Amino acid sequence: MAHVNTVLRSVNAPGATLCVDLFRRPDGSFGFEEFRRDPEDVRGWYAVGHYSGAVFPSQVAAWDAAQAQVAWLAEIIAERPDPEKTKGAE
């Protein structure tokens, strides 16, 4: 089955073997998933968090939940401020 969700944001962990995707479903709800890839495995990315079934009413709610559930993501976000939240703050 083809993926029908639209990825809105994807953040890689250092080393690029883990990532979290924030997505919007066709019904307008939001979700996220944690993925892993191993360099020696040619199959590519595969889900490891099994969070994609959780449904959120907003992008912000999904992103907040992702940061709460995926420990390394919160650390990455703290190091890299969200450009959307810092616009006009210069």
C-alpha cells in the first residue's frame, strides 16, 4: 500500500540512523513516527517507535507528543531552535 500521509517535518538524530517524521493524514489529523535505518541493511528506513497510530488534532500536539515520547528528539530540538518560532525575533 502506498503512503498517503504528507510528511511535514523530519528530524534526524546524529549519525543519521534514527529519524522522526511528523505527518498529516488525509483526514486532517496529525501523527508522528520514529524510524531507524542500518547502513548494512539495504531495505532502508523502518518504523521502530510504533507511534503512527496515535491521532492528534494539531501539528503542535503531535510534535509535542513526539518530543515527550522520543528521548533523543527532545535533545536535538533543544539544540536546534525551531525557525518558525524564532521568526522576527532577531
